[in-house]
Amino acid sequence: MPTEPVPPSTETTPPAAGPPPVSSSAGRADVARPAAGAAVAAGPRADGAGGVSSSAGLADVARSDGGAAVVAEAVASAPGGSESPPVPGAPPVSSIAGRAESARPGEGARGYRAVFRVREFRFVFGAHLLSLLGVVVTEISLTVLVYDLTGSPFLSALTFALGLLPYVFGGTLLAGVADRYPARRVLVVCDLVCAGCVAVMVAPGTPIAGLLALRCAVAAVAPVFTGTRMAALTDILGEGDLYVLGRSLLRIVSQSALLAGFAVGGLLLAVVPARGAIAITVVTFLCSATLLRFGTKDRPARLLKKEGGANLLRDSLDGARLVFADRRIRALTLLFWIPAMFVVAPEALMAPYADRIGVGPAALGLMMCAMPVGHIAAELVAGSALSPRSRSRIVLPSAALGLLPLLVYAVTPGIGLALVALALSGIGAVYVIGLDQWFVEAVPEELRGRAMTLMTAGLMTVQGLGMALAGLAAEFVPVHQVVAGSGLIGTVCSVLLVYEVRRTGGSRNPGVGADRDMTTR
């Protein structure tokens, strides 16, 4: 990124005596809705609500690699991050003290332009673009490499599947990393771990089992990276409208990358071998780590040592328990998950449905793009044209009705009607832009990193489950009926969830936080 690096903040607190407890690891990832055909092969990816993007990360799932311990120690001892000792009389949540010292309410331009006026966000945004590039190219290239080495379609497909399977473990067992350690340190170490894993993949002597284990490692901490970054955005942008728009921008970029990323990756493989393409991603991860290290401030961890449990696992599981024990947080989390679980059915079955209605690859490509394009367009309009109060008002209606367009599949629509239905379903996912605000308002500061990590992991998991169930059902029921059934069942579940959210407070305080934005210059 050509932008001039920002010198690291000198306003950090002295490190606490002794290193933080050794824990598992941290990871990197992103959330964009899986793009149609790509989703069929690659499985879901995650960055915020109805959508997903593949990611990178590392965890103790592959203990044989020693990855978890290495990352834990790296996070605990990496330079550039420190845990601040408790200050007498200060609030118990340490990250409050670490918020931008020069923060002040945003002035002048509003909407997405106002987000880009925040200097730290520009670096986070640039790192996000580089990470996405690394993720997409690694996915395609590693799959091609495994197939070239083995000639096995099963192992090639398994390479994609392993990007999903460790996700739930990382998001559940490693969530405490997001609150126990300074955010900048976690994000930088995660990018470095991803670069290290990818560098080993490039080595000519790496066996197939090693490639698959490294794929697991790269995926296991993906939700930790995403959850940490989501929580860090509240420090950079505040908890109001700028945070919502910043999350929206990252989600839009993630979904847009899925429209173009696989094509770019395919073109790259036409000019360089698979190992060469993978080697390029080492550079993208290192550049992302550099932007995060020198472009963001060093803030103390959210959870002080004395507030945390005896170990990382206990903190992580306690976070999950606290999230699901709170009725409102539980309802909001499920509202992220459940519609996303059902909306992936037409994407997972896109190829067989195109075959059923007798359309060619060009029409299939249009169908693959329809849902992401609908979501991107709707989110851009909501972010730029609607006020925070208006975005809050559309959350429940959009969540309740967003899956209804899929019912048109009951009549086996042709390409034109199917495109309209898919685009409308994408538009229905616009509810997440307002839901982001409700979620950050509902979750206590000291729980925020763990809650967002868990939400991300769950989102990825339910989308993968939704794809698998849709594929299984299509073995016994016609494809068009499976998609229509997903729309019907998903609508019923969404309506019940909307009712529960209303009972826990509905759209309470719509637009709250609009004057709590923080603009760091």
C-alpha cells in the first residue's frame, strides 16, 4: 500500500511483570458471503453476517505441528504490544483506557467518506485487501497443487473442506485470545503465522499430509483474527455509526473479492506454477502485518490478568457461556446465524440447478454473481443513503422476509426469474448493517472480542452445515424443491427469531451511538 506508514504510538503503558500466560493461538480471517459456485467448492467464508470469506489462522487443532504453542508464545512475547497493569480507580475494562487519545467526534463528511478520514482505518482497510488476496490465491493454488501431486479429486476437494472444519474449534477454544492480549499484537502475529505456514507449503519437500495440516492451521484461528479485528474497530471508529459503516465496507470488499478473486487466481495460475502463486501470498501476508503493526495504535488488552481465568481455554469457554446466557446477545447472535444457514442453499446447488434448467456456463456465471451483487448494492445504499435510525428500522423486516424470494424455486424458474430471486435474497441480507450496531451495543466491552470471535465461527459453521444439508437433501429431493424448502423453513425460523429479538428489546435505542463516533487523526 503506497500510503506512508504511521509511526507506532508512544503512548503505551509499561508491560506487566512477567509474560502473559501461555495460550493457544491467534489467527486471521475475513467474512464475505460465499459466492455461488465458489462456495460449492470452497465452503463458506466469514466477515459479518449473512456472508463469508475464507481466511487464515492457526490453532491447536494441528498440535502435531506445534502451531498452537508457537503462536501462544509469540503472542505473549511479540514486540509492539503490552499488557497494562491495573490503574487504581480506573474502570475494570482495560481497553477503555487504550482508546485513541486524540479521538474526537467526526466532523465534515459523513457516510463512507467519513470512515476513510480515520487514519487507522485506512491501514486496516489496506491490510484487509492484502489478506483477501492472500486467502483467495492460496485457496485456488493449494487445491491445484494437491491435485497435481496426487491426481485425486477427493484430496483436492478435502483441501477446501479443511478450511472450514477447524473453524469451530478455533472460534470456541481460542476466543479468549481476542480479549486477553493487545489487539495489534494478536493481528500482527496471526498474519506472521499465516505467512510462515504458507512459506512451508511452498517448500518442495512438504508432503501431502503436511500441506493438509498446514491448511488446517491456517483456518483454525481465522475466527480469532476476525473477532479481534471487529472488536478493534470499536476502538478505532467508536461504537456508533462509523463502526457500522467500517464493518460494512470490509464486508463489501470481501464479497466483491469473491466475485473477482477466483478469476484473478485462475489467470495467475495460467502464468506461474501453483507453488509460485502460493509464494506470492507470503508477501501479501507480510505486507498486511506491516500495515497493522505501523498503522494502528498499541492498545492494552480488554481483559486484565486478574479478570481472566487461570488459562485461555477457561476464558474462551466462559465467554461462550456468557454470550449464550444473556437472552438478548443470544437472540442477536442467532439472527446472524440462522438466515445465513438457509440462504446458502441455492449457492450450494447452483451447478445442478443450472444443469436441470438446461443453461450453459455463461448463465451459471450470472447466477453465481446475482446474490453477492444484490447484497453489495443494498449495503452500499443503506450505508450511504439511510440514517442510523432508518438502518435500525429495517433490521427486523429484512431479516424476516429476506428468504421469501427463494420460494419462487418451487415452480422451477428459468434463468431470468432465478436471477431476480437470487438478487432479492442478497438484498434481504442488508439487515446485517443495522444488526452490527445492536450487537456492539449489547455486548459488554470486556466480552466483546470473545463474543465477536464466537459469532464469526458460528457463522462459518452454520453456512457449511447449510451447504452440506442442502446437498444431502438434493440426493433424495429435486434441487428446485430443496431450495424452495430452504426458503420456507428459513423464513419460519427467521420470523421466530425476529419475535424473540423484539421481546428482548427490539430496535431499542435506534441510531444510538451516532454521536459517539471517534475520529482518530
